[in-house]
Amino acid sequence: MRSFADASKQIQENLNRHVKKYESTLQSDTDSDEDNSNADQLIEEILKQYSEFDRDSVRDAKNALQSSIHSTSCLVCIEAIKKNDAIWSCGTCYVSLHISCVQKWSKDSIFILKQQQDEDPSKDVRLQWSCPNCRTSYEQGQIPSRYLCYCGKETDPKFDPWLTPHSCGEKCGRSLKTGCKHKCILLCHPGPCPPCPQTVQVSCYCQKSSPTTKRCSNSVWSCNTVCGRLLPCGIHTCPNLCHPGSCGSCSKTSIQACFCEKAKEQRPCSSPSWKCGTKCGKLLTCGFHSCDHICHIKGECPPCPLSLIRHCPCGKSDYSLPCTEATPTCGDSCGKLLACESHYCAERCHRGSCPSCLQMITKSCRCGARRKEVQCAKQFTCDVKCKKIRDCRKHPCNKKCCIGDCPHCEQMCGKTLKCKNHKCLSRCHQGPCFPCTNQSQISCSCGETKITIPCGKEKSTKPPKCKKICSSKTVCHHAQHVQHFCHTGSCPPCKQICRNELSCTHACASPCHDNVPVKIEDRNKPVGPWEERGPVFQIRKLPCPPCIEPVPIACLGQHEIFDMPCHEAKPRSCGRQCGRRLACTNHTCERECHRVRHAENDIDAGINCKKCESECTFPRPPGCTHPCEKGCHAGECNVCEVLIKMKCHCGLNNIFAKCSELNLCRSEADFLSCKDQCPKILQCGHRCQELCHEGACSPISQCKKKVKLTCSCKRKREEFRCFNINDKENPVKCDAECAKVREEILHSKLKCDAKNKEEDIYSKREAEIFEKQLLEGGKRKKRSRKKEVEDVEETWLSKYKMYLLIISVLSAVIIGYILCIYV
């Protein structure tokens, strides 16, 4: 096992190695920043001579040169490109990459394409690879195998500190891309070549001006005079200024005739040939039909098409008939090949298109998974979903009846790129995503100094150094801070005097305390020594310290005045008694010195003084036994408001009266009356008519209630006063009319009894007859005509007795049937 000393030594060596690597990285970043600034100045000086050229082309060349020089990171491995590394430059976007990274990139791309070709040999896959930045396609034979300089003349160029890295130091010599035959005269350089600076003798577009000396890249020019060349119409000339290319069509108009010369109209010179849209209408040579051609060239019309040799619809028979006769059908079978291209039309020779093939054949679906007997003209597709994996190697095809031509995966990749800022916008694919092509800018704190870096290196790249005065706003309340250079991170703490106005209107004399580091204590105990953490500080804005300016303050009760510090300048109790006169005017406040509120003057007590708790010392009025409710007070006592509960004379109601009112009342008998009617009953049985009173009720001789009396037969009725009939016989007697009425009632009662008795006998007899008929089977015997029929007055019962009997019998049968079912 290793000892502790060996392990510590190895850890220290690794730490030193990483520190040296980090320092070299910082040094290389500083050197690259200086080189980039020098390269920008050199590009500005070189392109300053190209002010006569097209500004767009010069600007594009400048941007391409700057991007190729400043791109110090490989887009494949996202590592810095050093000055002595072997690189490869794209011929389209001129981005520089490690040659080993490009070789690996291209081989991986071709390997993926070969896998796709092996899985589906029917698919034609072109083996190409593309640039990681601009996606320009390259053939398999264009994979870089040698490290060349920028112009491609020297292999494995050596690093020279006096030359541009990765260049040979000779003339570029590459053919310019402006269409001229000259070559680039700059030294071997990265990026595209600038426009051609050679001078040539060239004339303007219209060739009217004499040749002028121009730069080769800007050799085409306009003399700004009228072109004057003859237009295609052959009449007018070109009115435009000297321009490149051929002249356009003539924009002027003229009167022109159509082909048949029947119509004329104003038309553009650029389209002299036109048709009027009317039929020719001339009689053909057959003498029966007219020409149907629309506005044709003047001359003879074509022959009548019906007078030529005609064929039957199936094409098996030929006919030479007059044009007035229709072409007949031959009567043979049609025999044309149907749309299925396997069967022939079996119908007789007919006009029009042949119908679809209706023969039933066994067909296989497109993918060959199912077979079914269907009509020949119909296409059979099954519902089997393709389970093959698409080219992304992640998602299935899921296409019904697929024949193997699975479409490309159309879903978006959506994976997060290595930059951790963007997602892959390509369609779903295999292998790693292409590097992020975006670039980010890092600026100093003030934003004046900026550098461009590949996306994803924002955290590992230090902000550029800036030598300007820091322009950041102060984080404290002061308008300006002490001047210092632009820096990263927060500004140093402010050391100016605070001078904030405190709540006491004094100014704070302490140093600025808007951003003070405060130590945060972690109350969680560490589990062991490996979890011990150092102190944690947090920047906070501290409040101003207390003001210590001396201020004169009076005590709460305004008894004395003394000086106190401003932050403690609050009224306090002096320890004496308040001594203010209470509202009773008999005593004073016994509380310790306190703040008096809402006092009318300096003598009387306020609302917060201690209330007088003594009892009233004034004598009570005569007859009152209740104490005074006000307690100790000034002036006379209030009237006693205590309620006394008493029963009225009749004993039904309760009477409540104030003590003061009861003492002032003269007659207690009138006071105890509830003013309701007396509820007592007299001997005559009527209620007492007097109001609630004291003592016995009135005698029955004074009762004036009305009483109704009737005779013994209750026909006569008369009214009397109660006091008139007390202890006397009934004064109402029956008369002769009463006797007559009694006889009539008795006679009608006897007559009604006899009639009811006859009806009972008749109904009983009818019931016996009906029962007899039911027992004999429902047959009725004919009545003897000789039998005498008694005339009986018909009643309601005799009229509807038959229906009643039928209903009663049916109800009895139904009830019995129901009982039998449930039992």
C-alpha cells in the first residue's frame, strides 16, 4: 500500500501540472488577443487601398478574413487551435479546423452513410462528407491527408514568429473569383482573396464611350447615357440608360391585326402576333360543314375531317363515308387493352373510354404481407405497419403497406449541443450532433471592449481588459464614486461619509454602509472534519447607526426638562404622581407620571388618567334604597333608573316601573292597572266588563250582555238582556203554528218511511231474480204477458240497480282472482 507521504507527493505534482497548464492557457489567450488586434489593424491597412471597389464585396472579404483569423477554436473538438497545430481550411467558409478532427469527422460521416447503404441496398446513397461550419459537401477522395499552408503550395509549413501562423510567407497566387485571369498578389493568407486590384482598359455597357482605365474587379461600368439600341420589335429604340445585358421588350404600343385580319386593336409592340378568339366560319370544300379553327393564318382552310378515312371506335374496321354520315360501330368485341394492362375489353365496339376491369384476381399487397381476391382495377394495400427503423435509428417507420422505401425521419433532433445554449435544429440523425455554429460576444463591464468567441465558451473565457474609467452606476446612495479603472466583478466598497438624513432630521456622520460584508453563521453542525466550511460573507445594506446628538426632552407629564441622546430622545416618566384633577372634582390622579391625552387644560385630567373608584357620598332620595350608579361624581345624583317588577290587579300581566316614577306616583291602585278587560267570570256566566280593577267585580244585575232564547220546538227565537232574565223562567212559549209544523213533519216522516220500505222490498226481489238467472246459466224466462204489472214509481236505485250488481260481481271476481294469485 502507498504511504500518506507518497499520496501527498503525487497529489502535489498533479496540482502543479494543472497550475502550469492553466497559466499557459492564460498566456496563450493574452497572446491571441494581441495577435487578433494586430491582425485587425493589418486588414484595415490592406483594404484601405480598395476604396474604389464595390463596398459590399470589400465588406464581405473583410468579414471573412476577420472570422478566419479570429476563429481560434476547432468546431469539432471545441479546443483552441495553436500556432503550430496542423489545420485544414474550408474552401467555402474558410474556417480553420484541426486536420485530425476533420479526418475523423469525414470518416465518421462516410461510415454512417455506408451503414445506411448496407441496410437498404436499393437506396442510392452518395458517399459525401460536409464541412462542420457551412455544410459544404465534399467527395470521399477530398478527405485532407496533408497539412498545407493557406495557399496550398507548401506542405507542413513550419511556424515562424515573423509570419502569419500556418502560412508559407510567399505570394498567394490563387486565381481570383471575380471572373478575371489575374492571381492574388498578397502573401499567403487565411480567408478569401480580396478583389482584383489590376487595371484594365474597358468600355461601358452600350460601347458608346471610349475605353477607360478601371480596376479589374470593377471593370464593368455605365456611361449614364441613353442606350439607343434597336429593340426586338424593329421599330423603336431602347430608352433606358446604359445598362448591362440585353435590352428588354418594347414597352410601347401600336395598332396590330390578328391572324385572320378580322380585328385590329392597340397592342404592345413586344407581342405583335395574336388571335381574336373567333372561329373562322368559312365553308369547307365538302359544302356542308364550316371551319372550326379559331383565327388561323389567312389562306385555305384545312379539309373536312369527316370526309377522310374513318375508323370504328375499336379501330378494327375502316370506313370511307360522306361527311354527312356518322361512323358506325363494327359489332365486333372491343379488344382494347384495359387500364390494368393485363386484360382486354370484352364489350362490343363502343364509343367512349372502356370501363374499368372487373375481373377478380388474387393480388398481393405492395409489401407482400397479405394476399386477397380483389377486382383487377383496384389496388390492394394492407393495414400492416412497417416496423423498420428509419435512418435516424431511433423511430420506427409505421407506414402502412410499406414497400421498403421508408421516408426519412422528419422529427427534429432537439438534443442540447455542447455549447449548452442551443438545441440541434437538424432532423433526427445518428451519432453526435454538429457543433454549434453561433458565436458569442464577451465584453468588459462597461461594454466598450468586446471579443468574439465560439458559443459555449462564455464561462471559461475571461472578459477582455479595459483601460477606461469604470462607468458603472454606484450601488450606494452617492451620486458618484471614487474614480477607478474598468474591472470585473463588483466595485470596491464606498468610503465616503453617509450623510443620509435620519428620521430625526440629523445627517448620518458614519462611513457609507450600503454594501457591508456580513458574516453568515451556519447553525448546522458538520458531520465530520471533512465538512468544515469557512466563514460565509454576504453583502447587505446596513441601517444607519443611532443618532447621538443631544436633544432637550420633557417628561411625560410635563413636570421637568432634561437632555438625552437623539436616538434615545423619548419622553419618560419622572416618577412623580400625575396630580391632575379628576372629573369628579373631589380627587386627583394617583398614577405615576404619564402622557396625558385630550386634556382641556394643564389642571384637569385626560382620558387616560386613572379614574376615580370611590363611591358616591351624596344622600339618596326618600323611598329609594338603590345605590348611585355614577360612583364619585360632581353635582347632583341622577334619577334612579332601576326597574321594579309588580303584578297588576287581575294578575295576568307584569308591570315594570322605574324607582323614581314609583316614588312620585300618588295612587298605587291606578298605577297597578294593566288597562285590559277583567278576565273574571260572573255568576251569569259572562265576563266582567270593567277594566283591570282592584276588589270584587260588578253584580250580575249590571250585566248587559244579549241572550238568545227559543221555544221548546226551537222554531221561535227572541233576544233579551242578561239582567232581565236572571233567575226567571223562559219567556218564549210555543204557539199554534208550532203545533201545525210539528204535525207536518211527522206526516212527511211516515210517508218517507213507507216509501223506503217499498223500495227495499222491490230491490230485494230483483236481486233474487238476478241470482237465480246466474245460477240457471244466464237464460231468461219469458215473462208471462198475462201477469199483471204493478205500477211503481221508479227511483234512482231501481233505475241503476242492474249496473250496480254487475259492477259488484265483477269486482268480487277480480278480487278473488288476485287473492288466488298471491296466495
